Amino acid sequence: MSRKLDILETARKLFNEQNTQAVTTNHIAKAMGISPGNLHYHYKNREEIIRLLYLQMREKMTLSIDELPKSLAALKEHQKILIGIQWEYRFFFREILFLFSRDAILQAQYIEDNKAHRARIKMTMENFIENGELEIESAELLEYVVDSILISWQFYTSYMQTLGKPLSEKSAQEAVRYTSDVMKPFIKEKI
């Protein structure tokens, strides 16, 4: 692994263990056994590191339109992969709004990506309607389902924190249950 990737991996681990406010570039350099100058040779600042970690995460999570799940069973398998990635980058979901307040570039990128993500969720739901697995009567209700899935996926970690519940890999998997439960009333029963 290259030094640049080592820095990103060390930063990700430290951000997950603590938070991005508590972990400075000096902490990352110390954890790696390198000088702060060596770290800054590769990355200007903590915000650049966070942006690159976000891009890594996005690359792992984002499916092309052709790769979108075509059935509820395929979605369930895909959600297992996504929850692993979300856990790997949990600092981001835990601190999303704070990170935006510190980095307008990250916020703009995320908003653009999130709109595309929402469109992919909607396409997936439309695929399920088309293949007869879901029955959603109106466009307005479809928008509600899409937004409910997106909200529960993105903010479940923050929700856990607001209730004082410990975050663990197992508790993070509950987000999948919430997204699945949103669809339950619309699943067409097989006759």
C-alpha cells in the first residue's frame, strides 16, 4: 500500500474511533510514525483527507444503473454490502452535518451525489413495481417511500446517538431493517 493510502486508512480508523474534531493531521502523522511535514507533503489538510475518504466510500457504494437490484431479494443482498461499507466509514454518517459546516466543497459534492443516489433508489423502487413485487398507488406515495428509505439510511447513526444508544456493527445493521420495513406495506402478496 502506498504512503498516501496508508495515511487515508490511518485517518479513517482514527476518525471512526474518536471523531474528526478530535483527530488532527498531527494525530494521524503520530499514529503512522511520520512527521507532520511528511503527511502534509501528501495532503494539505484534514478536510482534503475527509473528502478523499468520502470519495472512496462513494466509489464502493455506488452502483451503475445497470447494477441496481432487480428484485427485493437482490436488494437485501446489496443492503448487506452497503451496511458493511457504512460501518467502515461510520464517522462520516455520524458527523455528516458537522462535516458540511466545515467544508463547503464536501457539502456540494455530497448534495450532487445524494440527488443521484435518490434517483437510483427511485429507479429501484420503480423496477420493483414494474416486476410486480411492490404496489405503490401514486407518484406522491412513491416519493414518500424513496425519501423514507434515504432518510433512514443516511441518518440512522445520528438517530442512535440522539437516543444515547451505543453504535456497533450490529446496531448499524438495524438501518437495513428500517429501509426494508418502509417497503413492507407495499409488497404484493404472491397468489
